[in-house]
Amino acid sequence: MMKWLGVAALTVLALVLAWYELPRLTAKMKRERTVFLVITVIGWGLGSLLIFFPEMPGLTQLMDFLYRPLYPLIGKGSGNAGE
């Protein structure tokens, strides 16, 4: 029940954001409106996922997973990559 309340609050927040910002984007700014709506919907979706799955790995874990096979090719270099 509390998770759905969080999604409802996130939805209200996204709607208030859209209500506040969309009038400032004129009718000629179709691309900007589209990008704004797409980013808002993606943010709402990711926020909802994090409410239901708080242990979901983040972007840094994704990058680590994708680039881990390249660590031997890169070598030690600088930093602590691969440790």
C-alpha cells in the first residue's frame, strides 16, 4: 500500500511539473515539448521502478558490467579499475 502511495505522490509531482512548465513552451516549440514530455515520462518510470525495486542496480553498476571485459585490455593504468 505504501509503495502505491509513493507512485501516486510521484505522479502528482510529475503532473505539477508538467502543469508548471508546459505553458512556458510555446506552440512553436514542438521538439522541446516532446523532449520535455519524454524525459518526464522516463523519469517517472525510473522513479516508479525504484519505489518497487529499491535494490535495483544503478548506472555505475551497468557501466562496470559492460566494461569489465575490457579491463585486461586497458591494463592497470591510473586509478583502481578492476580492483
